[in-house]
Amino acid sequence: MEIWLRSLQDGWSTPVVTTETAGAGEWQSVAKPALSPDGQRIVYEVIGATHGIWVSPASGGRAVLQDTESPDQHSPAWSPDGQWIAYQRLRDGRWELAKLPLGGGAPVALAEADPGGGLQTAWSPTGEWIAQTYRGRLRVVSVE
């Protein structure tokens, strides 16, 4: 499993995320890739011995694990300004929706999440709300 960028216009393709660049150790798959709003980075989840949210430069290069506190993280989404990542994670035996500042800082818990990390997380275009699937329904949570 790898993530590649491809230019349909110019006819080139290049690997962005591989087992060598990810630094995630042994993995089974990568999932839910999303480009940052400025197109410079890509966030994705790695499924392996642990499940983690990673960010790589879109031009290729070394990936960075975003949350070192939780062994199980899913469904990353960029904030509209590209300064935060919202995701669902396991912490102290409970699932939560959290946001994490890009470039360092502690995760901020926002709400409960479904066991297993839910299916989807998405920011509103204004950045004021985060939507998530929760108990089979769509739920919208304030980022404050």
C-alpha cells in the first residue's frame, strides 16, 4: 500500500507515502488520505500494529506521526486554514473526537466518538464546526 500523486495534465506520477518514507514500521494499509488546503501536505491513517494519523509533505519525504498519546486513531480531516487536524481516537479506554494543532501541541478533546473511530470526520468550510458520524447519525460539534 502506497499513496501516489499523479498529474493527468503532465503525465507524471510519483510515490508520496511508502513503507520507507512513512516510518510507521510494519503496516497493512493506508487509508483516508487528504491534501492540506494549501496542497503542501497530506494526512492519512496507517493501519498496522497500531493505527495512527500521519502527515507527509506532498512532495515526498519523511512522515510525522501526529498523536503519540493514543494507540488507535482514525478519520483525519484538515481545518480550512490547514492549521489543525480533526480525528477520532482512543484515549484511556474511551473514544473521542479530537483536534490537534499542526506542528506540535497537545490534542484537544471535543466530544465522544464511536468505538473503533467512526467512519468520517469533516470540518465546516468556516472552520467553526466539525461533523462526525456518531451512533449511526451525523453529529456536528463546535470546535471550541
